[in-house]
Amino acid sequence: MVDSQTETTKTTRPVDPDRYSWVRTAMPRVAQLVGDKRREYGPGHVAECWRRGMAGEPGWFFAREGAVAIGTPWTAEQDPVLAAATAWQFTGDQAAVFMRKPVAIKEVSDGA
């Protein structure tokens, strides 16, 4: 889920590579969805969302598969719809990943 070789926590400690190894086994659908987001948003953005959500910062990353949840839900002030969605009850075969979308980079035209 996280590139443990390069990611660091807010205190710049290296992330323990085994800390989240259980996620792929306990949440295989979430692992697949996070992989899809890596391809869509890029690995750097997904790693940033993961790090911030797992550190307790709302509005970056939250995932649920069945009764297991990881990350930090959105607050009602940030987005009332996502805040409500993160509180839904999931059955064992349902999974969802909520992740902040990357900010679009505006291209500057030189008029040529």
C-alpha cells in the first residue's frame, strides 16, 4: 500500500515496512482500489494521502472493507456527503476508498 522505502512520517522517521502488511490480507478489495488510484492519480499523491489519512488528518484518506476501516474520515465541515458516506455500514463483500483528488495543474500558455 505504501512505498515504505521512501515514505516518512511527519517526524521524518522512516515508515516501518511491516506496519501495514496486514491490509492486503484483511482488505484485499481496498488494496485493489488503492492500486487503481495509484494508476489514476500517481504513486506520490496516493502515498501523501495515505500518510496524512493514517496520521489522523481528515479529508485525505479513508477506506472501509466490511467491518474493517482505516484512515481518517472526512468531517461534515469539509464535505457533508463524504462524512456521511464514511459512516455507512458495509457488508463483508463491500469496499470503498475515499481519497482526496489531486489539484489540477493549470498550463500556462505563452501565446505561441
